[in-house]
Amino acid sequence: MITAGIDIGSISVESVIFQEEKGILGYSIVLTGGNSREASEISLENALRYSNLAEQDIDYIISTGCGREIVSQSKERVTEITCLARGVSFLFPDCRTIIDIGGQDTKVLQIDGAGRVLVFDMNDKCAAGTGRFLEVMARALNVELDKMGERSLQFQNELQISSICTVFAESEVISLVSEGKKVEDILNALHQSIADRTISLLERVGGLPVHGGADGARVAMTGGVAKNVGVVKAIEARLGLPLKIYQEPQIVSALGAALISAEKGKSRRP
């Protein structure tokens, strides 16, 4: 059985093609842009092409994410919280805590050994500390988004960004630039502020691991911001533990949808 999971987010769409015997056959990430439906179709087409398959080869499709209702090919729609938990449980069976920082929100989850969600919380009322937040700051500092992490590691002086709001934080950044502060120092301050907000969410769900224990392999990070090494290291420093991050952290929810597709498809076979 070959299944697919499609995760339609506010900034990007991820598709994963999965087969139980071989694992991930292919995946695709495209920007959502102004047309979520078109982006989901392109993403699925790209993943199929990479897998050397056609749409008729797919036995079951599940969509997830904020735009999951628009995917006409999907047999079912499942929340991204459920799919995220299943994806992480498949990739890192020993993980019990998940940090997901995407384009518009931050989620933290506690899961059990079967990949079921025990408790979760999310910061979805404001884009502070998310991928959109970093995009705004990258423009303000005239820094390439994918270079922010590496450059922040070159900081020399610790600064503070006190504002939670993206708009006010941008004003703080502009003020620091006018004061002659180094870009690397400002970037580090931004990443530290993201780490602070993330730890606050973890505390709310009781997801903080025991320092010095054997929990290092039990905390996973997913989402596009997991590609920012500056944010990752800032969170790891707060936890005192390394984070588990898949080689392509953006596709974990789509993978979870594909895994659930495999279960659903099996149960519906005669």
C-alpha cells in the first residue's frame, strides 16, 4: 500500500509519499503563496514525480494543517497536532516532548509511547517567535533568512529583545542598529527571545525534561525554524539537552498524515 500525507500551512505546503515496506518514497515542499489549493496540487505532483509514481498509484490520502479542507484528493482530514505526534513517534520512538515552530505558530506537545497526544499548548494568537517573525527581522537587518542562524553564532556581546510583539520587536531591532550594535549580536538576542517563549510554553504543559538525566533523546523539534541553528542552540542551552531533529524537519506533520493514511487504508480494505 502506498499512501500520501499533505500538510497545508500558512506559508508552505508539504507532501510525503509513504510505503510501509520502504518508508518515505518522496516528499515536496512548496510555498503556499496566494492559492493554497494550487500549492497543494503542485506539492503532491512534485512528490509523486520524485517517487516515480502517478496519483492513481496512491491508495489513500490524508490532508492536515490549517488548509486541510481544500484538498479534494484527500479521503480524510486530520488535525496537525495528531499528525505531528504520529510523525515524531515514527522517527524518534523514544521522544515524549515535541517543539514545533512553524510559519505562524509555536506548538509544544507531550505524547505517549504510541504517538498519542497527552497534552499540548500553542501560541497561535501572535506570530512572535515563529518563522514569520524571523522573516520580518531578516528584512529589517538585511540578512538572508537561511544565514541568520550561522551568523548569530558569531555574536560577541549579549543584548536583549524585550518586546513579545513582532512589530515592537522590529522597532527594538531598528533602534539597536541605529545605536551601532552588531548584526550578529542582535540576531543572537532574537534567537534567545524565541527560546525564552518556547521554554514558557514547555513549562505550561509540563514538558521540561530533567536536567542531567537520560532525556536528551526524548525532546524533538520540528517545523521550518528547526533549520535555524541559532534558535536550536538557544533552546538546547535552556534545556541543557540536545534536541532530536529530522533531516527535513518541515515534513514531519505530512509524514504523520501519510502514516495515518496507511492505517486507515488497511482498515478499509476488503
